[in-house]
Amino acid sequence: MGVHTYFKSLSDLEHLYRLPGKFKFQSHTVAAHSFKVTKIAQFLGTVEEMNGETVNWRSLYEKSLNHDYAELFTGDIKTPVKYATVELKELFSQVEEQMARKFIEAEFPEEFHEAYFNRFKEGKDSSLEGRLLSVADKVDLLYEAYGEILKRNPDPLFFEIYEEALTTILKFQELHSVKYFIDQVMPDMLAEKFMPHSELRDLTERIINRCE
Amino acid sequence: MGVHTYFKSLSDLEHLYRLPGKFKFQSHTVAAHSFKVTKIAQFLGTVEEMNGETVNWRSLYEKSLNHDYAELFTGDIKTPVKYATVELKELFSQVEEQMARKFIEAEFPEEFHEAYFNRFKEGKDSSLEGRLLSVADKVDLLYEAYGEILKRNPDPLFFEIYEEALTTILKFQELHSVKYFIDQVMPDMLAEKFMPHSELRDLTERIINRCE
Amino acid sequence: MGVHTYFKSLSDLEHLYRLPGKFKFQSHTVAAHSFKVTKIAQFLGTVEEMNGETVNWRSLYEKSLNHDYAELFTGDIKTPVKYATVELKELFSQVEEQMARKFIEAEFPEEFHEAYFNRFKEGKDSSLEGRLLSVADKVDLLYEAYGEILKRNPDPLFFEIYEEALTTILKFQELHSVKYFIDQVMPDMLAEKFMPHSELRDLTERIINRCE
Amino acid sequence: MGVHTYFKSLSDLEHLYRLPGKFKFQSHTVAAHSFKVTKIAQFLGTVEEMNGETVNWRSLYEKSLNHDYAELFTGDIKTPVKYATVELKELFSQVEEQMARKFIEAEFPEEFHEAYFNRFKEGKDSSLEGRLLSVADKVDLLYEAYGEILKRNPDPLFFEIYEEALTTILKFQELHSVKYFIDQVMPDMLAEKFMPHSELRDLTERIINRCE
Amino acid sequence: MGVHTYFKSLSDLEHLYRLPGKFKFQSHTVAAHSFKVTKIAQFLGTVEEMNGETVNWRSLYEKSLNHDYAELFTGDIKTPVKYATVELKELFSQVEEQMARKFIEAEFPEEFHEAYFNRFKEGKDSSLEGRLLSVADKVDLLYEAYGEILKRNPDPLFFEIYEEALTTILKFQELHSVKYFIDQVMPDMLAEKFMPHSELRDLTERIINRCE
Amino acid sequence: MGVHTYFKSLSDLEHLYRLPGKFKFQSHTVAAHSFKVTKIAQFLGTVEEMNGETVNWRSLYEKSLNHDYAELFTGDIKTPVKYATVELKELFSQVEEQMARKFIEAEFPEEFHEAYFNRFKEGKDSSLEGRLLSVADKVDLLYEAYGEILKRNPDPLFFEIYEEALTTILKFQELHSVKYFIDQVMPDMLAEKFMPHSELRDLTERIINRCE
């Protein structure tokens, strides 16, 4: 039924939860993830620009915003399944692309086809913008895992995800923004600690003494 | 880490929601669905037995209880994706089976391997029990769709699911229990209506008059 | 309104939460609990069979699946209330049974009455299957408490539940499957530990060094 | 552990949901219900006072605030169970009172015992304040049922609750505040209607025409 | 539409969450908060009375019950915003009061105006009851923060809230009930500890040994 | 603590719910809203470009992504409060800007200050991109209200929001994309209807007949 269907479908991404089938203290939807990835890509692009690189901002934003839209058609298939065999991965990408194409042809008037074919294509190519998307996607995943670890989720899965995300980010070490992230942002993340429960008594005594 | 890992994994099915990416008034987990399918299969088996058929109850319960366990490894992949091409469907089944096999070999001591290979196998075969599972699975899906329609979910998807579920059930019309379901259960489902809001005023007046 | 009402009532068990009135990190419904108890009973029965016992599988599955259905009529009354006095416990069991009987008579055609009277009866008798249900019910409760302790729920209640569940399981020490659970499963549960937050820094450094 | 335990227990009422085991669009906790009942009792008391009655405000507030605190010990037992037999009802009341008494003796220093025995006693006696509590409790229940009916909950249960609540309120017709509720408040409730979806088109056209 | 609108609005407070925009393990609504503050005020008033003070109970209950009702009109604006400048704070109070007044004039018949103007006025004045409300409001906030700290919420915000709440409570040290809270209640709060996960193994061994 | 704090704050927007204090069938977070507004702005910009306008894409994306970030500091203050008096509105804008500025100065290294001052500034200016943001923001609000109306939320508020949103969109009728939205998208929205529950019986009969 046209662009109306497309606009309505945006809300479906608010009902798609990342990492289904696992206990998490904090759940994240694909809509929120897409928002955060785009904001992180914006920051990474800013660092690149400050270091003399030319960023195609329109491309960076388009790639980031749309990078998980196809999950609407496929669901959030667990990564080990997606990549179980080379054949499967290949077939899978084809199916994902076909379904996106079919959706665009069904819902968008013809004059929009090309623009949206491009927007729904896999964005993680070797361009600067494609690499920044790859990094931004993993930075948000790293933060999701970090959030669970900090809240003391006992599932070792989150350490594995943290490790996988960081390892992928480090594959792009040639980027100024990755250097910045490793050198300037991560130390703050790791330095963070929270007051143990045992300090509550001291804090309380200090407040009481101060007020007397 | 052995059977402990298997026992813990049962709880993961409480975090796997059916039909992700769609607004529903009422969500259903794979754990709850498995419970309901087994209870429905129990009823269908009872009808078969009352009509002189021999039911292998152990097999019927095993098939029903375990029929969606593999979703733990694959996530809830949207059906249109799973069946997009014959090749993909084939590959998917293989991957699903491999992952279940790998899990069993990793977690269960050897003496349990055979029992659990059989339990995690696709149960919807042509045996009476396999067919009863096929029907029970769709009866619960029908009720899920019906629940949304009754609550006035505006998404036409639920009419499509209702139609697909009923059509599949009717493919097993030769079963006594399917005849029973169509002839005895569905009329009650369709007869159900709820008092419209407009009757509230009448009801109120009747109560007030009665109490005066 | 017949079997349709029974099928619909299955979904009510998805709205009945265990242990109401207490903060939990992870909630469990009666539907999901029934599913897990039946899966655990399946495993326990398998161990018995491997040790030469004869298991009546149909009975074991029926008992497990249905063991909490009556909570639909009574709600999840807190155990200390249920057992406050011998008289109350006795009266309570009577009421529960009467309500189940009334439901069956109201909703099921007569030919199903006997089958469902049996299914809704208290299943925890002294038969092998009755004892396996008693154990399976407490194993799932143990896992529920363990899950909260692992996530660091500060309420001492979960230690009490853990203790009560384990104590009850140990009353059935004569069962092969209880021996198996204590000797083979529990050590893995107790050996489980999660990387403390402080290891995050080390892990990070190792990853960075490895990638450079 | 004293009054600290009492203060902490208040938060448990935020985890106790009313009408468990039923699909509702909107859930209500015992904490929120207690708040609303007290606010409604406040209004009813105001009407009584304006009509020349003497209201013991301290008593009215104490009764309202505390009227469901004992559910903390017993859970929210379904009414048909509670009242299944006269004997059971009697025993239940005794158990509830014993548990409240035991809690007070365990947690409160002795100088508070009498005050809290009185506060946790059944408040629905024949005093003006006791009757106002009976009415306020049912007015909130009526609003809960009405909210579901308005949102088109298809479960006929909510019509039954509405009917039961209104019938009970009408048993107190001799109260000025009940007369006020029936004559002045209920007509507004019943007059409420919402624009049907079909008017959306008209509204849209009117807005567009107005803006052109 | 009159008092009906007022009664319905009470339920809106069940949809207003405190401290929006922050991860919490346990959320609290304004309705539940109002309930708990009133119960705490009740206890504090009891302590005052036992120490020879005269408590105007009607006033204490009215102030407590209604103290956050105006948030219905304004939302839960973050405190640093509210108090950013003296001017803003001043304007803000005026707007809040105007909106409450407008609501009362629109919904309540004239004979109720005065009573409700008084009820919706800021209750934290210098009377005994006003001071008891100030304390009760902060005691509940203290418990909210304490609950997060105990569950190991890593956000330092909850230590800040704990500190701010306790500091405010101590400003009312002249009150008997504040002395009681500091001397009798807080030590129990601070003494509370939960068994570390590591004790699970010991506990298990003790239970097993005891049962053998 | 630097950019790490900024990255973490993005997740806070996942905990900020729009339209607090009202019953909604479907809740929306500020994070998801920001995502959808940016996607809608992308579409509107595409229409402008196809009609010969020059779109500054970088600016359009920056404005859309960041337009509600300041709610992190202020909460979601109800619009009638924000705009109660001209003075208040003025003061509010100042406070909002000051708080964003303070955050940037505290968390970002100096080289990023200018970029982020611009990003967190009010984006709804008279530039093409500013106007497209104004429209996109209201289109998403329109869809939020429409979603509630379609699900039959009885609160007339959603009709009022629908009206307000559409009226604001129409203030930008000179834009090609607004014309497109009114002429091409809205008719599909209004034509949407869902099969009434009563058609379920017909559908069922048709399926049964077809399968026989």
C-alpha cells in the first residue's frame, strides 16, 4: 500500500529485540540500536575529518541508519546460524536482498526504487564510510555487552561478545577514529568502578557527622 | 558443562518470543507455546484413542515437548525466509540438525546421545503421533491469532496466520481429532462474542433497578 | 462452552506468575514452569530407565504437564498460608479438587470426564512417576532460586528456597536419578563462576596485544 | 529486623498484581490500588461531611491505606476460593490475622504492637468509615473493570466484575456518598464515548480544508 | 466531565514512572510512591505521638496522599531543571498551581473547590505535618536508591540520591521520628548483607550432609 | 569522564518514554522516535531533491538525529507546561541550552566543542532542513497517535494529538514533501481498514469449503 506501509514498518523495528533467547538486564531494540550506531558513526566521522580525512556524510548517515532494516524481513537470526557454512551465508545474503527488493518494488513508486535499492544494500563495504559503519556497529555491541557485565550478568556470553566486538574493531586500527576510541574512550570505560555496597556505611556516617 | 547446561538452557526458551517484530497485545514465549502444544496434543490423542486408534503416548509427548527446542540455536527465523527457496530450506534443516547434534555431543554424556538425538529430531513425520503434533502446533498458532483478532489487533497479518493455520489443520481431515476440532470446538470459538460497550448502560440500569 | 474454553484457559497460565509479591530479576509463569518440569521429568525418567527401572511414560508425562493446572482456579497461594494449619491444608485440597471437578463437568463432554479427573488429580503420589514429579518440580524451583542468587538478588528468600528445594530432593535419595542429579549435575552448577568485572581490563589488554 | 523490614515490605506490594491469571490491557498493583482506594475514600468522606455526617478522618485513612496489606502474607487468593465454604473463609481469616500478628510481633518493637494490630485488622466494619472503605474498594474495582471494557477486553469476566462491584456499592445506598456516586459520577462514566475510527477520515478532511 | 474525570485521572499516576531516563532494576510509579510515603508518614506520626507531640492526622494524611498529584499536569521534570534558576523555580511553582486550579475548576462542582484547592497545594510547610511529609518523601526516596545499590546498580547516581535524601532528612533532626529513624531503623538497613554466591557451595554441602 | 560518558548516555534515551502518564497500547522511547524521525526526514528530503530542491543532507541528518537529545537533561516535560507562559517558554529554552552546553564542556575534549554545540542546538529553524525536521517530527507523532486510534485506545487525547500534528504539518504546505505526504501517503493511511471480528466466521467457512 505504498509509502504508508514503509512508514508503518519503521515501528516494527521497535518490536524486534536484539539477542533473543538470552536473559539480559537491559533489552535493546533494533530501532534503538540503529539510532545509537548512527550517533556513534557521527562521532567517528568527526574524528576522521579532524584528522584530515574527507567524509561523505550523506553516505555515512545512509549506511548507518539503514544497516539493519532488512532484519524486518528475516528476523534476528543468530550469527552462528547465518555463518554456519559458506553456502548458507551466501544463500542467506541473496534471500535478504531479494526480500528487500521485493518490498521496495511492492511499496515504493518507481521513482524511488533506485534510491531505496541503494539504501537497503549491505553498507559495510571497503569505503571509509563502510568501514566506519563496521566499527560503529561493533562499538554499540561492545557497549551492550559492557552494560551487562557491569550489571553483573553471570552469563559468560557477554564476555564473548565483548571480545568478539573489540577484536573486530581492532581490525580497523588504521582508522584515526579507532585509534581515538582505543586510546581515549576505552580507558575511561575500564576505569569506571562503582562504590561497593560496603561503602554505604562509611558514606552514611560521613553524612551524619557532617550534619551534626 | 554437561546436563547442568541443558537444564539451564530450558530457561532460555522463556526469553524467545514468537513472531518477533510485530505489535501484539499478548506475547507468547517458545516455552509457553511448547507447553500448550503438548496439552493440545494430549487432548487430540485422547480423541483418537476414544475412536479406536492406538496412540504411542511416549512418542506423542516426546515429539510435542521438544518440537521447538532447536529454535534455541537458530532463533525464530521468519517462515518466509526459511522457505524462500527449496535450497535454503534444505540447508537450514541441515544446519539446525547439526547444531542440535553438536550441542548434544558437547553437553550430554555419551549414554544419553541416542535418546536426545531422537528427541531433537524433526518430529512432524507421517506417523499418527507426527501428524497429531502437526495439528497441535497449528491449533495453538490458530489460538494465538484468534486472541489478537478478538482483541482487535488491526494488523491483517493475524487473519493471514489464522487462515494459514486452519488450512494446514484441514490437510489432516482424515484424523478423528481434526474432525472433532472442526465440528465441536470451532463452532464455540466462532460463537463467542463479547458484550459491546454500549450495553454497559443497560447493564447498569438493570443492576440499579434490581437493587432498589 | 466446552473444549474451546479449556483450550483458551491454557493461555491463562501464561499470565500466572510464580512467587508473586517479591522482586525477581527474572519472572517465571506457571506455563513455562510446567514445560520445564516436564522436560526435567523426561530426563529423570531416562536415567531411571538406564538403571533398569520401568517407567510408565504416559503417566509421567501426564502428571508433569498437569501438575499446576489447578492454580488456574486458586491463584498462587503462598505456601506458608496453604500449610498454616493441618485443617486448612486439608480444606484447601478439597476446594482445589472440587473446583477442578466443577470445571471439568462444566466444560468437557461426558466422555472426557474420567480422563480429565485423573489428569487434574494431585500427581505426587508414591509411584515412581509420582516421586519423579516431586523431584522435577523441586529441581525447577532450585534452578529458579539459583538464577536469582547468581544474578545477586539480595533477598535472602532465594537462599531459603534453594535450601528447601534441595532438602526435598534429598528426601528421594533412593532414586537413581536423584543420585545422578546430586553427583553429576550439581557439581557443575556449583563450579560455575563468572569473570569478575575486574578481569575486563586484563581481557581488554590481551585482546589489544594480540591484535597488534 | 525491625521497622526497616516493615519499610522494605511496602515495596513488595508493588510486585503483587491484582487479578492474576487473566489477560488485562492494564495491570494494577496492590500498592497502586491502595493509593487509589484511599483517594476515593477521601472524596466519599468529603461528601458525607458536606451532608452533615461526622467523619473520623484518622480512622478512614487508616482503614483505607492498610486494607490490603495482609495480601503480602497470603498472596492474592482468588475470591471464589476464599469463599468456597464458610469453614474455609473462617479459617482463612484466622490465618491471615495470625500471620499479620506474627509479623508485627517479629518486626515491631513492643510499643508499636497495639497500634499496628489495629491497623492490620479487617477494616470493613459497620462504622461509617468501615462502610466508606467497602464502597471505595469497590469503586476502584469498578474502574478497573470499566477500563478493560472501554479498551474492548473480550473477556466477559470484566462485565461480571463490573456487575459484582456495582451491586455491592448499591448495598450501601443509605450513604450520601453512594447516592452522589450513582447520581453524579456514573452518568458521566456511561456517557463517555470515543470517536470511532471511521471519523478519522472526516476529521482529516476538516483539518485539511481549514488549513487551506 | 466532573468527578468521573478525577477518578479516572488517579490511574494516570500508575503510568508516571519516577526517575525517567535512567536504567533501574526496579521501577516505581508515582501512585506507588504516594502510597508508600503515606504509610511512612503514618509511622513517623505514630512516633511523634508516642513522644507527646500532637499530630493532626487528617492533615498529615491529606498532605501525604496528594503531595505528587500535580505531576499529572507537569510530568516528572528533572530536579536540576526545576531548580536551575530562582526565577524558573518561581515560575514553575506558579504554573503548577495554576494548572491544578484550572483542573479543579473544570472538573469539580463548586462545593468541592475549596477542599481540593487545599489538598493540591504544596504540603511541605513548616507545620509538624508538613515537616513529616518532607521526611517521609525522602525516606521513600532513600529506600528507592538503597534498593538499586543493594541490587548493584553500577550507576553512581543512586549513591548521589542516597546522599541527598539522607542529608535532607537530617535537616529535620529536631523531630523525634527522625531521631528514631537514624538511631533505630538505619542501623538495620546498614547491617543487612546477603550471602555471597560463594557460600552456595558450603550451604549445599551442609544440606547434603544433614540429609544423609 | 569524556566521550565514554557521551556514548553511555545514548542508552539513557532508551529509558525515556514519550507521553508519560497516559495509558498507551504501544510505548515509544526517545531513542526509537529519533530513529524514525531521521528515516522520515530522509524520505522527505528525497522527495524535495526529486523536485529540484537542493538538500544539505549532512545538516538534515544532524538535525534529525539530535533533535531530542536535550530531553536527557530535562525529561519529557508536558507541552502545555512548557508553553504555559511566554516567559516560562523563554526561560526553559535558556535552561535547556545551558544544560547541553555544560554537558558538552564537561564531557567532550575542547576540539569537539563547536561541532557539538551546533549539533545540540534547536534544529527547527527556517532553513529547508529545519522545516523538514519540523515536518518529520510531526509525521512520527501523527503515526504514534494513529497507531493508538487504530488499536481503539478510548482516550480522546490521541485524536487531539492527531489533529495537532496534522495541523502543524499543514503549516508547511509549500514543501513538495508535505504535498506528497498529504496527497500520496495519507489516503493510504485513511483507506486502511481491518476485517471486523464478524468476518471471522465467513473466512472460516470459506477455508473449510475450499479444503473439502
